[in-house]
Amino acid sequence: MRAQVAIIGAGPAGLLLGELLALAGIETVIVEQKSRAYVESRVRAGVLEQGTVGLFDKLGISARLHAQGLVHNGFQIAVRGQLHRIDLHALTGKSVVVYGQTEVTRDLIAARLAAGRPILFEAADVAIRNLDGPDIGNTRPHLTFMRDGQSQHLDCDFIAGCDGFHGVSRPTIPAALLPTCERVYPFAWLGILAEVAPCSPELIYARHRNGFALASMRSNTRSRYYIQCGPDEKLDDWPDERLWDELRRRLGPEAAAGMTTGPAIEKSIAPLRSFVAEPMQYGRLFLAGDAAHIVPPTGAKGLNLAASDAYYLSEAIARHYRDGSRDALAQYSDTALRRVWKAERFSWWMTGLLHKLYDEQSFEARMQTAELDYLFGSRAARTVLAENYVGLPY
Ligand code: RFL
Ligand code: PHB
């Protein structure tokens, strides 16, 4: 098999990249280790920046997104039982769209397969071969993998490593040439999805002495909630009743009054981490999305960064095929990382602002309270929060 660009991973980064490259007339093959059903049912992100929605518009695949996605012009922050609104639209002129990652991947996969562009699902032992050094040289790399019991070989000009945090792409790069920067937070998020109406028309981020909580949604009949828990806690520690009780407590009386409870359709615990590997390129291998960086989900940035990486990488590759230049390819990492680091900063800041990290009487906890107080009293501070939340420009 041969493609101009071999893409590893059919998550948001790989799928978006594939469609953006197709728009530029560039052939791709996506190699994915899981099944289509598995990829389409992975419950994760929910908030899309306007820039991410813009990419769907550009690809001409945003009809369902606009029909079913919920436009949110603001969100709430609950502190000591009181709600404080961050009016995104008034502060920035922009809004976000609540549309689940499951729907994002479903739309992208449907569009790709309808156009006859290949996704090789259930590919095992994917390996990157023939990367001959850090520079973009002339040697062509290839992929090998197993599919339907047969070993396969995919020749290409470039490889896009879009295989998430636990993929093979990043570990293929010699560690000595790929410095990483990491913060593992001393807590996790327990998430629950339930077929019940949301407790509030807007997202509520709560800072409570027991820990953080978030009320989100997937539609007007499906809710997504998260609470901060210990990194070693187990799902068994959190039977549904305990979880709903704690959500009511942390989100405050107004949210509690509007809350409908119901059985969990999905329940999972995710550790929180900030991570960046740089550069996002080694030879003809380019990393995009979670393969290169992770943010804690507090700022709703992970999927949106996967989208901006896919955009920058598609532009660089398209320019290369158009005018033969390697400059754009060589600059991809720096260009993408400038936006990545700002989102890392914002996600780290939002996480520190809203989670229980310290003893309530500690200096740090008092700083957190003072910062929230300042935020609620200052339009300038709220504007800083809002312009980061809706997404910095590409
Ligand atoms: P993905 O989605 O992990 O996709 C990688 C794909 O690569 C495949 N793969 C391989 N394929 C072949 N060979 C291998 N060896 C492979 N190894 C892996 C995987 O099967 C998979 O299909 O990475 P991508 O595309 O970079 O997308 C990143 C986003 O998924 C992620 O950043 C977001 O989900 C993060 N995130 C959020 N982001 C937002 O922008 N807004 C949000 O509201 C938001 N909420 C969240 C989140 C992540 C969460 N968790 C579970 C960490 C909420 C949560 C709870
Ligand atoms: C979600 O709905 O899954 C969600 C929303 C906002 C976040 C993180 C996750 O900050």
C-alpha cells in the first residue's frame, strides 16, 4: 500500500487531519488499532471552540453539528453555593458549542468512509520504520502492522502520529531528542454520563471545600457530570447515590434543585496531567494532538488542541506539495507549540483555581479564594478567562 501521508490513529486529530489533507488533494491512509465501534463510543470531550467548529464548516461536514450542537454564550462558576456567570459572548463576542467527542468522531468517520478514503481499523503492532534522523531528509519512512492475521506494509512520504498519549509514535523518537515537561496532579476526575436533563442550561464549574465538580451535558436529555476524587479511588467507592449526593453538595443549592438523577450509562475515572513533548517532529514523523501534549480537562482544551494541530499540520503539508518547500514543515512544531503552551497555561491555571489542592486554611487556599473574588469583581480578569476559554486565534 502507498499513501502520501500515513496517519496513525483515528481520534479527532487523525480524522481531522485526514479530511483537511483531502481538501488539499492529498491522499492519506489512516491506521487505527481499535474497532470503529470502539472509537465512536469513547466518551470524552464535550466543548468545541469556534475555531474547531470553523474547521468542520470548512470541510462541509457541520450540518449535524449545527443542528444538534448546543451553542453556549457563557458558563457558571459556583463558589460557596453561589453562581457567578462568565458571559463569554459579552466579553469576547464569541461562544462555544457543546457537542460530544463521540459525535465529532462519528461525523468525521462517516464523511471519510462515504468519500471512499480508507481507515484501516483493528490494525495491530503498528510500527514506524525508516526514520533516519531528526531532520526532514529524503529517506521515505513506512509503516508495518498486522491486520486480519496478515502483515502489512504502508509506504508514504510522511507519517502523522495522531495516536494519543499511549500510542507508538512518540516512543519511536529517541528520548534524548525529545525533552518532555510534565505535571501529574494529585487527584483525578470521576465522570458520569446519564440519560437525564441537565441541571442547568449552562455548564457549572464548582469550587467547593470537598473538591471540584462540573455539571456539563451532551444534549437537552443527556447529562455529563464530573467530580474531583483521589487518584487511587475506585469506581466501587462511588456508587451512584454517593456520587449524586456529592454533586448536589458541591454544585450548590440552585443546581441541586434542578438536578434529575438516573442510572449511569458510563462512569470512569481519569487522572489529570499536564504534558508536553517537543519538538513535535522527528524526521518525516509529525506528532499531533494527545500524542504530543496533554492538558487537564478543566479548560476543555484537549480536543480543540488536537484540531488546531491538525490544521497547522495540514497547512504545512499542503504547502510542501504545492511549492516543494520544507520550511512550513520545519516550522510546524514551533507554530503548533505556541498555541499549545498557551492552552497548557490556561488549563493549569483553571485547574489550580477550582480544585481542592490545599488545606482550606493554608496560604495557597486563601490565594485561590482571593483570585476567585478578584475574577468575579473584575471585567478585565473575566475577559482574560473568557478569551482563553473560547479559544485563542489560529
Ligand atoms: P485520541 O482521541 O486519544 O485518539 C488517538 C487514537 O489513536 C489510536 N491509537 C493507535 N492506533 C494505531 N496504533 C497504535 N499503536 C495506537 N495507539 C493509539 C487510539 O485507539 C485512538 O483512536 O487522541 P487525539 O486524536 O489527539 O484527540 C485528543 C482528545 O481525544 C483529547 O484531548 C480530549 O478528549 C480531551 N478532553 C477534552 N478536550 C476538549 O477539547 N474539551 C473537553 O471538554 C474535554 N473533556 C477530555 C475531556 C478528556 C477526558 N479524558 C477522559 C482524559 C474530558 C475527559 C474526562
Ligand atoms: C464535558 O462535557 O465532557 C466537559 C466539559 C467541560 C470541560 C471538560 C469536560 O472543561
